[in-house]
Amino acid sequence: MQICRTRSGIRALRENWAGADVILAPTMGFLHDGHLSLMRRARLRAGKEGRVIATIFVNPTQFGPGEDLESYPRDEARDVALLRAEGVDAVFIPDVREIYDPHAQTIVETQELAKILIGKLRPGHFRGVATIVTKLFNIIRPLAAVFGEKDFQQLAVIRTMVRDLDMGIEIIGVPTAREADGLAMSSRNVRLSPADRAAAPILHAALAEAQALAATGITASRLRSHVRARLGSEPRAQVRSVDIRDAESLASLSGPLSRPAVILLAVSFGSVLLIDNCIVHPAKETP
Ligand code: AMP
């Protein structure tokens, strides 16, 4: 596996692979099995002849003031070993100065989509995400890129940006990898105290209950209240947002569900913000 730290280095490698299908898997490192499932999906898309390029970059522009940029967990040596064992062909690990010119003028923003849900809790977050992903696309010029469904709104932002700006890159969503107790894998999970770690599977439990309830014909607002109350029963959980949206457009919903919807959760345990989501289906109409 090649390790590149400069834009010119990864570009030169990319040029050597000009005839191959290149699949990109961007990450912020501190890899877990969820990231590795992205690598496997990328390999599947690349085939034997194609190439998989991972990136590790803790992108400062997607962190707000007072967020966890400094304390974000990092372990490059372990990450490189995991990617090598997974058969990834190259990893791009730039430092911040390699990526951001202090005189840069341009940003990429999915205007309304960046303001709702997590965008409300973390103003500017999706501008940072859309801009870094655009830069990585332009540096590496992949055929396709893989992103986790765990970050549901991020996936929507990237799909929208690719469509709106005619980027012509295939975006592949990968299902959420979970711990045995249902907690969605996240690099941030190691920052949970033991008591918070024990309480955190409540996100998944609340989503699983909501899935069963949705099939009973409940309205979106009652379903939302139910999930909120369930999360509220855990004293360690600070519920930051609970939303039910159209799974395709992320438009707000009220009344009985008539199409697949997504329930999106953002819950803090101490200073650690966890997110999770699931798709729910409306009750089947009885003839
Ligand atoms: P991150 O390093 O947290 O920025 O994540 C890098 C990529 O891995 C993103 O596309 C995430 O959506 C994806 N990812 C993170 N956690 C999981 C998970 N538990 N299952 C699947 N994909 C994930």
C-alpha cells in the first residue's frame, strides 16, 4: 500500500493508474469496522483491476468553535496497518497546510440542506464537509466514492452537491456497522465514559421501537414524541434533536406516514455528540 502525504504525490499515483477504476473512501481516521466496511464496498466496486484509495484527514473546517477538533482521536500507525490488511491500494494522509491555502476564497455549500438538522446544531459543518469532499474529488478524480449511511445528512449533502454541480462521480451509501449491543460504530465512542458507553445503546433501542411502531399507522409527530420520550428516560442522555423526515428529500413530515421516512437522532453524552438514524416504513394498506 502506498502512503502519500502531498497532493502532487497522490496525483502522480493517480496518473499511473489512469486506466483503472479508482474508488475513493474518505475518512477522518481512528478507523473501526464501519470504516473497514466502506473499504470492502469500495473494493467490490473497484473489482480486481480497479484501485481503492482511502484518505485520512481530520478536516478542521467542519469543526465549529468549542467542538472536539483538538481531542478528536488519532492513531495513524494503527490506521495504516488496518488499511494495509484490508488490501487498500493507497492512502492519502495530508496535513492541514497541504490542503488549505491560507488565501483560499472558495467554498461549496448545499444551501438549505446545510442549515437543517445537524446543520442547525453545528453551523458551518456541512460547508466544511462539502468543500473538503470537493477538494478530494478534484485531487483524486475517482470514478466513485463510498460514504456511510450513519451520517445520513452528510450522504444527502454529497449526493445533492454531486448532482447540482455535475461532478459525475458515483456516490455509494454503505449501511451502518454496529457494536453487538446496537451502538453505531463511531471514532467518538472511545471518548464516552464507561457509564455513558453503557447508556448509549438507547439510541438504537429507540430507533428499533420506532420501526415497529411505524408499521402500526402512527402519525409522524406521535412517533417523534415517542422516540423523544424514550431517549428522555435515560438521565445521561441530552437529547439534541429528534426528527422524522422524508427519506428521499429530507422534507418535514406530519400526519400518517405514506412513504418511507428517516428518523434522525442527535444525542449528547457529556461532551460527546452521537448520531444515528433508521428508515421506517408506513403501515401496509389493508385492501
Ligand atoms: P468519519 O471518519 O467519521 O468521518 O467517517 C468516514 C466515513 O465512514 C463516512 O462516510 C462515515 O459515514 C463512515 N462511517 C462512520 N461510521 C460508520 C459506521 N458505523 N458504519 C458505516 N459507515 C460509517
